[in-house]
Amino acid sequence: MVKTGLILDVLNIIAMLAALSPALIILFRKIWQTDLLNFLMVFSLLTFMHQLFSGVMPVNQGSYPFTQAVFSLAEFILLLYMLKPASKQKWARDLFYILSIAFLSVIITVYAIRGAAASAGIVLALQHLILLAVAVLGMIQLLRSGQVFIFQLPLFWIILGVIAFSCMQLLLAMIPSAGAQPQFEMAIMQCLVVVIRSIFFIIAASAKIKNPATKEAARFEKF
């Protein structure tokens, strides 16, 4: 019979490789000319390090909740920037930055007062709710932009990946995780969720823009 620890180790390795793949594709294809792909590459490397630390660091270690909180917050900031709603109006961009900074300040304050272990669940749920809302808003803007070749845009696949990831994380947050077996099953689900999101990001990094108009928009659009 295969040991449960071995299954989790294999899934964690698969999740690490899947998380690293978008960065490798971007480097291999030399397509880091846009801010979006640059941040996707950085996010891919950060997620790889997150999975690596999650695999080698014992859960009962005192610094584990703090490390998870730091990685999750950094990933949230990068995704929030990549999904930043495009707007030509300065007040809309300034409002987005103000709300983002205010929310980050609240998160840091909550972690400082209650600790990472006590407040991680609530903070992560809020982060996924915000990412889901921003991703849905970004998808609406893409659909309204009239882009015929929308499937060629990396942003489209990144938005789909964030929507799928945030929805699954919110569903997992509703599942009680008391006991050893539920915690093991939760760890497996977390690896699978990372793999699913990475598949969307791999498609984003592999997207080939063939239409000249779409290529021009993807190259010079500010995110």
C-alpha cells in the first residue's frame, strides 16, 4: 500500500514544477517585454518557492504560519497588480491604489495584533474574495473591449486562473480540517488547486498572438 506521505510528496513536486513552468516558458520564449508577463514570471518563481517551503518545512514548526502568511500576501500583491483594472482616468487608478494600500495596511495590522496562525483563515478568505471580484471586473472589461481574438491574450487566461483558484480556495475554506486525515486531504487539495491555476498560467505564457491588432494591444496596453 502506498504511504500517504509519499502521495503528498509527489503531488507537492508536481505542484512545484507546474508553478515554475510559466517562468521557464517566458524565459525560453523571451517574451518579457510587457509588465504583465514580467509579473507573471516573478509570480511563478514566488509560487515555486512557496511550494518548496511548504514541502520541506514541518507544519508544527513555529515559523510555519508566518512563512505561509508572507508568501500568501506577496502572491496576493502580485496578482492584484496584474489584475489591476485598466482605466485612462487618473482618479480611478488612484482610487485603486488607495484601496489596495488600505487593505494591505489592515492585513499587516491584523497579523501584528492577532498573529499569523490565529488570523490566517480570515485574511486568506478576504484576499480570495477581493481577487475574485477584481478578476470578474477584469473579465467584464475584456469582454466589453471588443477583442475578437480574446483567447490570444495572456490576461484572459490569467483571469480565468485566478477565478478558478479563488473559487476553489473559498470552497476549501468552508471545509472543517480538524484531525490528521482531514488535514492530509486538505494538503492534497491545496496542491491540486495550485496545479490547476498553474495550467491556466502556462497557457497564458504560451499564448501566441497571431492577429496584428491583438498583438499591438497586448504589447502596449498598461496594466
